[in-house]
Amino acid sequence: PLLYWNPFFGSEDKSIQGAFSEVVLAEEKRTQRLVAIKCIPKKALEGKENSIENEIAVLHKIKHANIVSLEDIFESKSHLYLVMQLVSGGELFDRIVEKGFYTEKDASKLIQQILDAVKYLHDMGIVHRDLKPENLLYYSLDEDSKIMISDFGLSKIEGSGSVMSTACGTPGYVAPEVLAQKPYSKAVDCWSIGVISYILLCGYPPFYDENDAKLFEQILKAEYEFDSPYWDDISDSAKDFIVHLMEKDPKIRYTCEQALQHPWIAGDTALDKNIHESVSAQIKKNFAKSKWKQAFNATAVVRHMRRLQLGTSQEGPSQPTLTSPCHGHLLLPEGEEEESSESASPVHQLSLEQTRPWNLNSLRPVGTRPNYTRKG
């Protein structure tokens, strides 16, 4: 029997290309339940094995209603496959723009869910390190759908007494201490939640500049404003909440637990006034897909760190973007070389001999195979 197959192959593109992977929509044959399969070519992982094992270790450790779960892992000669819970409600900003009515209370409820999930991560000793609207997805198309946190590629499990110092994250959401090359902690996630809260209430980011160096300078100084007229109708309580999360000093910055107790989250200070027109207009203006990719390039932080370390202001070359050879299928038969996209015919089915499962407890491949295969 087949375990997974792609029922949408050939009709229209149902896959999402990432820098190092491709996500394919698939169906579990036995239950007809839809899942998302993250196809990661091993060639793209060369030298990054520790990173993917870290992501798997994190995903295996967590189980929360507002966090996308890892359900299965397989590997073949050429790919690693992460079978993920499917979230189909779309991205955060898209949903807000589509709404006809949107208030502070709506934003407060969203942030409460995010805080609850991130507090759970922090209690488990996990730091996400890349919280941003792109990684916040609605579980379903239902109007009252919950929000889900995804993408744990940069997450980190804290060891006993460990100190994190690796530069990572997305520039517009990264905390000052990361850019300053100082040791950092769970507080970086709280800063990011503050930035997200800011955007949810006005539709534009607190820090923005086409020039990365100027953007980083704003963040390092924690320079942001509640500009008129966009913030005129926003409550003082909401602004106070953001100020405590976007505190430059991580030692006095709000924790998730403190943020959950703030009146804007736990009380009734979030206003009911409709702010949809203003917020959605700014979201469409400031977060168009092309602008998003240009202004929030995740490799910019790393380049900034390298320039600091080299003592030069010259911008180095960007990192190459690697794409997955998956192209709508999951795998070519074992032993066959992948052809160019022009001549390759997609393989829709995997035999038991073509894949092997991973032991989630040891995070290493095991020899026994389950009694199922997949179709891509």
C-alpha cells in the first residue's frame, strides 16, 4: 500500500520552493489525510548536516497546538523527507488584508497565541531565533482558525549553561544584541514578537531602510516611533506592551510570561475599533512579495557579521540560492541519476527499497522499513 502520494501533480503547481528545500502537498493513502512533505536534497545539506539534525531534534521534542508538528522522517540516496502537519489557512498578512474588519483585539488574540507557543518553547529550553510573519500560518481557512508557528531551521536547544552567539535571523526582526555580536538568550524571540506586534497594529515595520547598514544602525539603537496618524487610534496599553518587548536591554525586556500577563493580552485594554483600512493599506504597500524578499534578505545579517569581523564596510557577495531538484515528485528510483527538468519524467511512487525511515529517538537512520511507501 502507498503511504503518501501527490494527488495534485500535473494539475497546477502545488509545491513551494525554498532556498534549500521544496514543500510538496501530499495525501496519506490510508487515512486520506493531507500532509506537507519537505523535500531536502542532500547536496544542499553538504556542510549543514548539524543544522538539519538540530531542526529535526527540535521538532521531535515539541508538541503544541500552535506549532506545526513533525510526523515522520524518511531519507533516500538523494533526499531527506520531513513529513509535516499541513497548515492550509495561509499567511498572516494575507488573512488580515482579506478581512473586512480588524481590531486591536484581533491582534491581541494573535499575539497571545504566539506568546503561549513561544513560552512553551522557552520552557522546553528551545529558542526559535527566526520569528517573523512569514513563519506564522493559519491552521485552516476557518474564520476563527488558530495561528501556527513554523520553520525551525534556525532554532536552538539551549544546553546547560550554554551561551548563543551565532548571527542568524531575518534583519527586520533580529534583536540588537544579535547584531552587536553579544551573547544572547531567549529574549531575542521576545524582541521579534514585539516587532510583529508593532506591524500588526500599523501595517509597516518599526525599522526599515533599503541600506542594510542603516537598517542595522536603527535596530542597534532601538530607534522607532509610533508615527501619527497611523498610531493615533491605537491604545496606550498596546504601545506600552510593545515598548516592554522592544526594550534594547535584554535583561529587562519582557519575557513571554510577563507579556502574557500584560493588560493588553490578559485584560480588556485592547480596543474594538476597526483599524482594517489603515493597516491593510500599509501591509499591501510595505510587504509586497518583491519588496519583502528585497528588504528582508536573511543572508544580510550574516554578511553584516562578516564585515564586522573583517573590519571592512564593503559588502561581500550574496550566498548562492540552492533549489531542490524535487519538482513535484519525491524521488527517482534508487540508483537512477536525476536528469534535467527538460527531459526527466516524474516518478509518482516510491518502493519500500527506495527509502528508509529515521529513528526519531536517536535521530539516525535505522535498518528496518515500515510497511508502506509513498507516491510523489
